[in-house]
Amino acid sequence: MKKILIVLLMVLTVGCAKKLPPPAGTTPGETKESVTPDSRAAKETVKESIEQREAKLHEEAKLREEAKRREEATEAARSVLKDVLFDYDKYDIREDARPTLDTIAAYMKKNEALSLVVEGHCDERGTNEYNLALGERRAKAVRDYLSSLGVPSSRMSTVTYGEEKPICTEQDETCRQKNRRAHFTVQ
């Protein structure tokens, strides 16, 4: 009996072992031995990698959205940016071209983010050098006209192709008229 009493006293004195909280920097379930500087670094690297991937995906989404907006603006511009035609050996803006240019100017003022390239073209008659110079004068005449309507010159550039890029190759006046033009592209 004496022995039982001593055992009971020992049990009551010692009691149940208390569970200690996990060491700092660990999550529940991890043991001190399972948390090493290498495993912490690996977890941080994985977290950084995930954050970088999310940032990259976000940036790619922004670029796709910008490309989509630009494509929509370009598509809308195609319906507005009609070629204007010139008379043989002339670079004066014709009366029938003014409404088209007025529409282009209004469109460009409304869409301030767009830039315009004015291309000058000629038919096949004349020397290459002459047609390149005439194409340049046509492009500049159109740019100057649009500028007079309020489109900033800084948003327009010109290029001449002379007779190098015909849209029609038949040897008649109807075809040649189509090649004497100013053509527009959006940047």
C-alpha cells in the first residue's frame, strides 16, 4: 500500500507533460528539425517565383489589351483613311479630295494617340527620280492640308514611293489615276 501511495504522489506531482509551442518561424506540424535555413530559403524562392510569374502574366495581359485596342483603332482607321487622288503631274489637293481629308483630320483629332504616315505615289510615267520627288510633294501637300485643319505635324510623317508601289498595273488612264494617290497608314 505504501508503494501505491508513493506512485500516486509521484504521478500527481509530476503531472502530464505540457506540449511546447513550435519554434519561431515554423508552421504548426513542422518540427525544429524540419525547419532549416535551406528550407526557408526554398519557400521564399518559390514565393518570389510565384509573384514574378503573376507579375509577368499581368504584364502580358496588359500588352494583349493594348494590342487589341490598337488593332481596333487601326481597323476603325481603315474605314476612314481613304486614298486621295491627284491629277497627272500635279500635287495640288483636288476639290473632291477635301471632304476625305476633312474626315481624316476629324478622326486624327479625336484619336490623339495615333500617328499617321502619308505615302506619296505616282503612275509609271516619268523617271524614277522625278516620280519620287512628285510623290514626296504630294505627301507633303496632304500633310500640310491636314495640319491646317488642326492635326499636329508632329503626329504625321511622309514617305514617297514614286511609281514603286502601284495598286493597278494596266496601261490605261483609269488605272494610272488610281496610282496617283496619297495613301495613309496608322502607326
